[in-house]
Amino acid sequence: MITVVGTGTGAPPDEDVLGAAELVVGGRRHLDAVRLPSDAEQVVLGPLAPALDRIEAYVAKQAPVVVLASGDPGFFGIVRVLAERFGAGLLDIRPGVSSVATAFARAGLTWDDAVVVSAHGREPRTAVNVCRAHAKVAVLTGPGAGPGELGAALLHSERVLVVASALGDLGRERVERVTPREAAARDWGTAVSVVLCLDEARFPAGVRTVAGPGVGPGRWALDEAEFAHRDSMITKFEVRALALARLGPRLGDLVWDVGAGSGSVAVECARLGAAAVAVEKTGDGVERIRANAAAHGVDVQVVHGSAPDVLSELDDPDAVFVGGGGGDLPDIVTACARRARQTVVVAMAALDRVPAVREALTAAGFSCDGVLLQSSRLAPLPGDVTRLAATNPVFLLWGVRPQVSNDIKGVAQ
């Protein structure tokens, strides 16, 4: 049996378990913090492979092994690796209190409505996009993806960062509230910490604000009546349904809605968990998008300006929706296609623009497909009868970048 013991927070390890161990594996600070049998072999964790090989040798002779880990070792911890190598049936897991639970406790906050994402040993991009999209996020950080990097990526947001480091070490533990700008200006060293990213205006007590990874908000492709719009200048729900299906917005993604109008696509992407940016050139449109985002309880970054000029100021998106557009539509699509990591979806009413948009997508290396959407809705007539009322036909083209990895491992509720 391999006993995996969570240390550092909560109750101390069971001395009987430690006393029977013939091999004890853990970080240096974990080994120094407990009383170990004098005859037990100790392996200080660095690279995992040598430690796993040593554990395997003791398992082969049925000798008791103890692995010391931080907090809850089944929560972004070593349990996953041990289970893959030795099988879950061989593990006896004694969890401590996770660092995320401890960080929220230190901040005096509930966390049943939080999203948790790990940036430790991963590209921080996913964690940043989750922080942009959600009101209460815990980020497990690491070298190159710490409080400074998160702060720099969130400079223009209204977030508060709570940086909790050395949790459980009462002599070194620190919990600090900083703005993203203050976090970006400091050298936080290489210590692993938990950063709580909070939009405090969006999580009143008792109100759940996060759907969670893989869980949608219940409804999507909402009726036009659920958005403020001008003179029916809004992407109709039949078109929006297919556009959302092709965009595939999810937790950790960044989506641009270019020529956003009412912002209906951006709002729906945000409701599905993605970080959303709406680009709109008209002042009244900008205010309308903000009102729609607030009405649906989501955070949409609104950029006032004309595409493609303002796009250079934005981070690269995973997916882009382009709506409307005049004669400069092919230039806008080209600019978006150069930056998009996965998909570009374009909606247009004019047949004449289809060839140029398709050429712009294929020239950027995308495989391109499309459809003409024509729908007729049920409409009442006098005499308690029904007719079909046709909506305007819309061309929807989409380009998909080949062989793109969509890995967002490390995201969990």
C-alpha cells in the first residue's frame, strides 16, 4: 500500500502511518516538518521519474510507502500520477485541507461558486481567460505563471487579486490584496502560491455566478427579445445557434465578437464560460453591449473602435465571430484570421462578399466551409390561423485552422 498524506494545512499526519513506513517520499519542507523512522529511506522529490522508480521497487517487495504532499494530494496533486503508475487500488489517500480552500478561508470567502484553474507547469493563457470571464477564480500558480504575470494580463480589468503564499507555514504565510497593476510591478519570486482573482461587484452573498466547466447556462441561442438592439440589427437566433456551434466557446477560451452591434454573440459566449471581447465602432452600440452584458450577468470587454485597426491592441483569440461589415469586410476577416488560434466565423447578408471572405480565410491557411441559412418562423394571422414569416437569408462561412490542440487540462470546479 502507498499511503499518500496531505500535509501543510489542517491536521498533522498520523504518526502510526509514518512510523510503519520503510520509504518516505516528499518535498524537503514536507520531510523536515514530520518525525520519520530512523531506518526509513527518504527520497526528496525533484524530478518525478526517479522517485516513482524507487516507489516501484518497494511496492514490488510489498514494503509500506508513504508519500507526503501539500494539502489535498488529489486536487491538482500527485495522486493522478501515482494512480496512473500503480493503480488507484494501491493508494490509501489521507487528504489535508487544499490550498484553495485555505486561501478562500484566509480571505473570508465562500468558494462553492468559484472556478479553479491551475497555471502551474502550464501556459498561463487559459488561467488568464478564466479570470477575465468569471467573478471568482482561484489560480494555482508556478514559475512563469505567478501573481506578476496574472496581474500584467489583467491590467485593464476591475479585478482584485488576493495572493496567498506559504499557506500552512505560520512563520512565512502571507495573504495580500493587490490590484493587477500592483501585482505586475512586484517581484514575487518563484514560490508556488494561490491567487484569488475577484470581481467583487459580481458575487453578492448567496448568488451563484459561475456555471462551471463543461456546464452551460441552461439556454443558449436566446431570442432577440432578450437583448437590447436597434431596429432589429441583431444576429438572429437561428444564425447565432450555428455560429455558437462553430465557435465552440468554453471555459479558458478567448472569443472576439467583431462588429458586435448588440453584443449578442459575445454575451452568449460569455454565458458559455469563455472570455469575450466585443468590438464596436458606434458609441450607442458600445453602451448597448454593456447593458446587455450586465442584464445577463456576464463580463464582456467592450472595445470602442473600428476593425481592423483596434484589433492590434487585443490578445490573440481562440475564435472570432465577424458580423456585419461593409466593403472592408475581407480586410477585417484577414486580420482576424491571422490572429485566431482555432476558428473564424463570418455572417453576411450580401452574396457579393462571399467569394472575397472565403478567399481571405483560405489564404490564411484555414479550411473553409459555409451555408446559406433561410428560416421561416410561425406567425399568427387573423382567424386563429398561422402563416410562415421568412427571415432574411444569411450566409455563414467558417474557417478552421488545421491541427490545433484545444487542451485545457487543469481546469476544475
